[in-house]
Amino acid sequence: MPNKAPAFTLNNDEGKPVSLSDFAGKRVLIFFFPKAGTPGCTTQACGFRDAFPKISDVGATVIGISPDQPGALAKWRTNQKLPYILLSDPDHKVAEAFGVWGERSMYGRKFMGIVRSHFIIDGESNLIESQLGVNPKTSIEKGVASLLK
């Protein structure tokens, strides 16, 4: 039996609550990213933006989640013309539930943060793919390929 995705409700970039259950019956690609506006996160987000027509054509959608506040996400979403929902997880409870809050390293400094990842969830909230510690470009390729199967 497949694993269920952790249920959650977070505020979107407009400050409105969004739950995973809102997408019942629809496949969802959820990607976790460390910080809006940074180069790797922009590469990943814009890659999913560019692939969004293909994703929509197969009846799926995309949700991006980060610890950023809704206002920062709204600004970034507008600037990058992202056609999908961005959710704010400032206390990283959803990231922890998905197992993507962990030790990271940058310029030799270790700290806790989001491990760049993506998950494919089917219409019954089953996890059908988990990719942790992904490269921004390969996340797009792998995630889109899984949705198009």
C-alpha cells in the first residue's frame, strides 16, 4: 500500500489558507525550496513555470513551499510570472513532515534549512515519487517526466 502524503494547511502568497485536500482527485507536484529569489530556487520555479502547460494538460498542478513569508512569495511569484500556488511554511512543520528540513551547508557553514526536494502525489494523496536533495534543473526534468507517465 502506498504511503500517504502528510496532510497540511498553509497560507498561500495572498495569505489565504490552502490545504492538500483542496486538490483531491488531482495529481500534484510539490516542490520545497529554500528561499524565494535566490538563483537555484528561481531556476527550479521558472522551470516548473515553463513546463506548466504540459503539467496542466495531464490534469496535474504544481505547489511550491518555502519558509518565506506570504508577502515575499507574492512579490517573487509576480516578478517571475509563476502560474501556480506558493505556500508559506515559516515554522517548517510541513517541511519536517515531508522529511525535507535538515542540515545544509553553504560556504563551509552548516545550518538547518530546506533540503531542495519534490514529491509527486496522486489524486488520493498517495506519495508516488519522492526526490530529496535534488538539483534545480534535474528536479524539473524528473518531476515533469513522472507527471507525464
